[in-house]
Amino acid sequence: MNKRILPSGIVLAALSYFFIASPVQAKGEVSYKNDIRPIIYDYCLSCHKPGGKGYKKSGLDLRTYKSLMKGTKYGAIIKPGDSYTSILIQSVEGRVHPSIRMPYGMDGSLAKDKIELLRKWVQQGAKNN
């Protein structure tokens, strides 16, 4: 019987991709409507809408794409194509003062896969798609 054995490096690489690759890595373009808006609605909107604590403090209204892109009374929180310096990403990653880490009042932080979706969306240009 002639058995063919695959080089172990190929097998390990394939298994690593299958088991380690996150849904974000496997996914192409991140959608505002399907990926980002649900995160905002689940974790941010309760405070960042008129009448909410976050809105009163910063002026950030997250009800629509347009208001998200407008930002706060201090300026934009998203720099399309630049996830590293975007305030939105800095605040969910915890690279800001603990008093303004988002989502505010949440034990721990936003799940890593959700942060990665936000980061990737901003890096891809923060499109209204």
C-alpha cells in the first residue's frame, strides 16, 4: 500500500488557520449595518443618545451612522483608515484614561472579537455599508 504523508508544516499551518483564525480574519469587508451597528446598539446606545449620560457629557449621539461620524462636541472620534489614532478604538481598547474607557460601567471590556470588528471597520474606511 502506497501511503503519502503530508509534510508536518503544511498540516500544522492548515490546522492553525482552521482552529485559530477568528471570524474577523476569515471575513472580508466589515459592514456597518450588519457588524458595527449591532455592537453600538447592544453596548453603547443606552448612554450615547439624547438624554443618556454619555450624550450629556460628550454630545456623542450613536443613533445613526451620520451622528457617529460627526463625533462629540470636542470633535470626531473616527479617522477612517486610521484605527490606531481613532478615539473610538482607543476608548474600547483601554488606551485612554480609565474614566473614559468604553463601554462605561461594564465589568471588564468589550469582547476581543467585537473590538477587532470595530478596528477592522475603521481601518477599512469606516464605510456606511
